[in-house]
Amino acid sequence: MRVLGVDPGLTRLGVGVVEGVAGRPLTMVGVGVVRTPADADTALRLVAVERGIEEWLDAHRPDVVAVERVFSQHNVRTVMGTAQASAVAMLCAARRGLPVVLHTPSEVKAAVTGSGRADKAQVGAMVTRLLRLDAPPKPADAADALALAICHIWRAPATNRLQQAVAAQVAAQVAAQRAGKGR
């Protein structure tokens, strides 16, 4: 599985591509940051984000896009820009028919470090170790994007099994209802 992880932000949007399967060593395919000038018009910044994401999608052809779920912050202006950048990433993936998954920051931290309260340095250190890199990716947004991709690769098998079980349960309930109406 090849996953494009996206750490959304309007000034710096982290992107990282990881390839592999759960239980095996993972490989970093690429990592970087899409940047926009803070003093530019928001609409133009979103166009720049879209172009950057499209370039990453073209270059790396992921199977799935994992985006950090936006959480509420005290600074409404910051959360709005983050949410807008997140929406652009989801739109770019959906336009190509790629599955989009959202992971919370604490879910990603827990998957990569074992603690949902890990700090950025701990996440960077574990990403470095897990991907056998010489140094943590800089800036932290890039390391966070790789952590998102790792989290998804590791959690996808369990998530898929859960979704299949729920779908089977719903199908059984529908069949039972239909059988009850046919009498």
C-alpha cells in the first residue's frame, strides 16, 4: 500500500509518502512541504495548496490519502486555514477516486510512539527510526505527514476488518427484515 499523508496547514502543508504493509518494514518514498506566503490572499493560497497536492499525487500515485483530522483550537483564524487546506487535500484525492481517511493527532501519535500525548520531537524521532532515516524530516509538518501515512498503513487492516464486520451485520439485519416481511 502506498499512502500520501497530509498534515494540513495554510502556510506549511506537510506531505509524505510511505509504502508498505503492516508488520513489515516501511519505506519512505518522498517527503516535503507545500508552502504559501502568509501575506497572500487566502483564495490564491488555496490554489497554491491544490497545485502542490496535485503535483504530489501525480508524482507518487498513492493508493490512499490520509489527512490529519482538524481539531478545535483557540485561534479560530488558524483552525479555519487548517480546515480549508484539509478540504483541498480531500477534494484533490476524491476527484481522482482515491479513498480519503482522517486520523486524529492523538491517534497518529499513539500509533507511532505508543502515546497519544507525544510531542513533536518524539514523533519525529520515531518516524526517523521506523523509516530508517538518517535524521528527522524537517520541518515538523513533514515528519507529521509521514507519521499519518505510517498510522494508516498500520491501522488499515484492523479498520478494514471492522468495516467488513459492520457491513455483514447490516446485511444480516436487512435480510432478516426482508424475511420477516415475506411471511
